[in-house]
Amino acid sequence: MATAQEKATPSCCSSSNSSSAAAAAATKVLQDWRVTTVSDSPQDPITKRTTMSSLIRPVESLTDPSPPNPTSAKGIPMMARAQTSHPLDTLTAAEISVAVATVRAAGATPEVRDSMRFVEVVLLEPDKHVVALADAYFFPPFQPSLLPRTKGGPVIPTKLPPRQARLVVYNKKSNETSIWIVELSQVHAATRGGHHRGKVISSKVVPNVQPPMDAMEYAECEAVVKAFPPFQEAMKKRGIEDMDLVMVDPWCVGYHSEADAPSRRLAKPLIFCRTESDCPIENGYARPVEGIHVLVDMQNMVVIEFDDRKLVPLPPADPLRNYTAGESRGGVDRSDVKPLQIIQPEGPSFRVNGHFVQWQKWNFRIGFTPREGLVIYSVAYVDGSRGRRPVAHRLSFVEMVVPYGDPNDPHYRKNAFDAGEDGLGKNAHSLKKNCDCLGFIKYFDAHFTNFTGGVETIENCVCLHEEDHGILWKHQDWRTGLPEVRRSRRLSVSFICTVANYEYGFFWHFYQDGKIEAEVKLTGILSLGALQPGEIRKYGTTIAPGLYAPVHQHFFVARMDMAVDCKPGETFNQVVEVNVKVEEPGKDNVHNNAFYAEEELLRSELQAMRDCNPLTARHWIIRNTRTVNRTGQLTGYKLVPGSNCLPLAGSEAKFLRRAAFLKHNLWVTPYARDEMYPGGEFPNQNPRVGEGLATWVKQNRSLEETNIVLWYVFGVTHIPRLEDWPVMPVDRIGFMLMPHGFFNCSPAVDVPPSSSDLDLKDNGITAKPIQNGLLAKL
């Protein structure tokens, strides 16, 4: 991921006290490195800065944190020094190219090398202590106190460990999936002459799995199906001879029986048909083709099963099917919407240095992966004299599942794992053409590999901007009539992806009162089915003649590696469940009005498999077991659920074999580096029951004082309406992380007052109508 070259304000420094645990862990990490020490003796600050700068390479320019990499004589990108990139920065385009070239060069034969398909190339995230060392002296937030103390002074590394890439490679000839680890900063001779800047650290074949599908495979599958003669004949029966009208959406087969075993790489496409070949943006999803069964061998790219089972007439062309300007609702668009411009004449309040972001006492790093999309690292709050207080190591959305509730073919097989089978990040939008954010925007680009190993870039992939968010707090003294009001502003970090017919927007919002909100916005186009004349389906909503939308659910899994008030190396968190209880009638409740919050410590993984309960206002607090606030209470952050649901399926539902993690809203585990995805790394065609989270918790590890990882599962049940056609207005779901005893008082109390002219200027964000109807791009 690269930052777009826009001006950013320089970031500041902050520090906090180190702990003995962090020092010991950091010393272990440093023992094999070349180090220099600085004396603890008093010295002039200017002299000290000179000494430090002679030991540590300066941070790169704000506008170009990743300077161009030189190339070798053979045109292979050469890596810059290890300190050029922070250990958590996503791989650059050059690093991806080097990783691919290194693995390809390690192929034993030309045939093996030609068969390699590159599913994923990502940063192998380093140990947390390496991150702490980088943050101490090499990169913002510059916290020297994180380093261990010795008699001669703090131990300072002269360089960081080499960055490493992790590659998932699919061999198209052998149908094998392998995982490779490549070191990116050392020069090693290539096996067939020349040099490149990569070294294979390890490689292993993962048996009995299928990796995610790729866009190149989808395009090739569509072409293969449309060229298949029996398919063409079946379409002719339905009155379609122009194959350019046909849309083939390959879907992973999931796992329903041994026929879906990962010994073959399979797809079962859904078929749709447009009505106009000269209208490429026509809503083709308005005409589903039913009754045709197609099974494609994606390894060899051939149709291996075909059956025209039932002739279902194509739905007639719905005059309300299209959604582009001038074509909706009979071609009449609203004409009374006045332009609105959001401007910040003095620029934004956030500051960006590479991928390091500071805003309103918050600071964190932005990352991106092909699978998860946006990742937020090293979240902390600068709290006055208490310094930088960590809240979380890593936040991301690691999986989503969309099960459909129609038992009829083909809809019963629609239970997509959109992250694990496709990749949320790889399907992200470029916001270069259609901006989904307003105001002063900081964009971040994303780099990833395509199936053949080339590097692709999504420009303006991640959007960072501020938003006015209504009233933060208000009070008016009724005696004096004097009011105090503060406008709320939030910092939003987001990306949007398209997976077939649906769009998903993923947002992390940071607030001035210390809250963090996770939000998912669902929109796009419904996945539809065709009806026989006069037919009505109880498992969906008829939205047009011959057309219905099946009921379905959307589930998302947020993985939160927490660090509430924990410095590097500390594992002092625990989780408490809170339920509101009504006091029993008696001497303690003579008026029958008493209720109280009851806390229960979740001591182990099996005890921590929990569900939401709005009747008791259930929520969960992540507490630090060693840090207290001014009233003596343990500091913490609480997870407050939003609207939620559980799977509306029987316990033996096939999709729950792979998605056992949907059975509870909350899971809690101690941190383990290889426990990243709740359904396991390879959910595509996975025959193993309950792989991932449901299996890990059977160890029943202790949670009483550890590095806590929260897995929050939240979803929405969609009963389609006519108003969801032809496009579905945005639906929002999510949750909050709120401070709970973390601060000694409200952190929102020092937010400055707004302008007295609330109509024109609110807390520095101006909103007013303009004449030309254009949005100013700053």
C-alpha cells in the first residue's frame, strides 16, 4: 500500500514509560542484531540529537515515504534499506515483484515455474517487539522508553530486521497450494544467473485445500461457459442467441458433499442475461437464468457437468431495472437537490507521515491486505501527562459469510465467504473517479499481485477524512440560560469493495470522546431468482413480474487484537461480561425499582463463547489488570453491540460446517500468531468441520490475564422490499468500542466551542450551498 502524494502535516513525538516485561522481550529480539549504546550521562539536548541522528537513519519525506527503488541490469527491482519502510507498512509494488520473482526462480523446472499462480503476496507481520523497537527510534511515534535499559544506556539497533513476504501459490498443473516465506532485503544469487533481492526462507505444501478464486479465473470461466455448445443451445431455448448479452458469475461451490472435495478446483456459476448489447451498464442482474446446472473445473478450465434441468422463462425486461442517471423510474431524476460543498479552508486536523496518522490525540497506522482490506495497527490515545496509551494492536474485518434462506436450486448453495473465497481487498474500489468521501481527503493506494504474478495497483483505495457528526455534548443552565455546546467531529478511515452484485463499505470511525466505531455499509444490487408464471416463493419477495429476491443474511467478523493500557511485552488484559439485573423484591428493593450491573469475569475460552442480549443490556469490558483510574477502578474499553442476529438455519446446515464461528456473537482467545481467520485460512471447498475458531477454543486456554483477542460476529437479516429494487439503499450495522474507566473524566470536555453561526461554520467545517454544483476537490 502506498500513500497518494498529497501534502501532509508533519507528525509529532510522544513517549511513555517502559516496563520490565517489554525490556526483557525487546532484549531477546535484539540479541542477534548489531547495536550501539548511548550513554545515560547528562548532555546538551542538541548534542544528544546529533548523536541520535548519527546512529539512526532519518524517516523518509512525508510526501514520498517510499522512494523509487533502483533496478538491476536484468530489470528486477532492488530493495531499499530495511529502514525505508516501517515493519507494518504493507508491501510496496517493488517488494511484491521481488517476492514473486524469488519464488518463481526457486521453481525446480520450467514446467513448475510456468504453473505457478500467485493468489496472495502480503507482508509477514513481524513480532510485536520488533514493531515496538521500530516505533522507538526509527519511525513515529518515536518512543525511546520502549527500549530496554542497560548499565551503559539504552540499547539502540542500527537497523531493523529484514522485511518478509508471505505468498500463497497455487500450482495450476498439480492442483497444489503452497505457502512461501521470502526475505526481501538480502542479495542472493539467482539459480539461473543474475541477482535478485530475495531469499526463500521456507516453503511448504498445504494438503487438501483450495485457495481463494481470482478475477482472472472468473473471467476465463465466463468465457469457457459461454463458448460451451450445450450452453449455447440452452440459451437459444430461452430466446438468447447473442452471447454478449450473457453474464456468467462464477461462485465457489462451498462444501455440501464429497463431490465438492478440494481434490478438484470447482465453481458453479450463476447465469444472468441483459436485454441490450449496446448498454454495458444495463442491470443484467434483473434477468436471472434458472434451470441450467453448470459445473466448471477451474484448474483445467473446462465444463465437466452440464444439465438443462428445467425451462424457466426469462423474466420480462423490467422498465424499472436500471439505475444510471436519466434511466431510473421512467427516466425522471429529481431536480430539486441543491448543491452542497464541504470545505475546510485551513486544511484537515489530521496529520499523516507515511502510514502513520495522528488526529485529536489518536494515533495509529494504516495497512491493507488482499483478503481483509483495511487494517488498523497500533491504536493509541495520547492522554496528557499519562502519555501514549495503547488501546489495540490490530483491528480488521477478517471474514464475512452470506447464507441464503431459499432451499431451492441454485439458491441453497449460495453461502459465500467473501473474504476467504474471494478477498475483500482485491475487490476494492479505486476512488479516483467516483469519490465516496467529502472534504479534505487523504488517499492511500493498495498494491497486490494478480494471478500470474504481475503487480496491480488500486489508486485512491483507502479514504481518510474528517466528518462533522452532529452534537458531541450540550448543556444549558436553566437558571442563567447560558448554554454550552460542542460539535462532534470524527475521523473516518474506509474502503469499499464489490463482490459480484453486492457492495460493502468498511469503516473505522475515531471520535473525540475516545470512542471507536466499526461500521459496515451494505448496498448494491440484490441477487435474484426467476419465477414460473403465477409462481410465488415463500422464501423471498416478488419485486417485479417473474422476479423475486430470496431472503438472506450477511455476517461479518471483526478481529480485535487488544492492548488496553498494555505496553509492548505486557499481557495484562481480561474480559468481563456485564448484564443488568433487576433486584429481587425485599429489603434491598422495597420500592421495586432497583436494578444494577452485574459483572462476570470470562476466565476461559469455552466460557467466553457468548451471545448478545439486549434485554440485559449485555456488553463486554476489556480491562487492564494492573492499571487503575483516579477512583481505583481498573481501566478498560467496552464492546457495545449494535443490532445483531444469529444464523437462521438448522444445526445441520451445510454452510455451518465451514462457518461454525457464526454460532456465537462473541469469541475470546489469547493471542496466537497463526490464529487469524475464524474459518481457517482456506474456507474454499473446506471439508473439515469447524476448522478455525470453533476448534481453537477447545483448548480452553486461560483468559484471566493475557493478550486478549476479541472476535465479534455481527450480522443483519435481509427480507427484501420493493424499495430495495433496482438498487438497495445503504443498510448500516456495526458496534462500538467505548472507554470504560479508561479516562479520569470525559475526554470530550476540552473540545473547543463551535462558531456562534452554526448554520455556516461548525467546529471548523463549513457547509454551505454553492452555485456551480461542483464539489471542490482539495
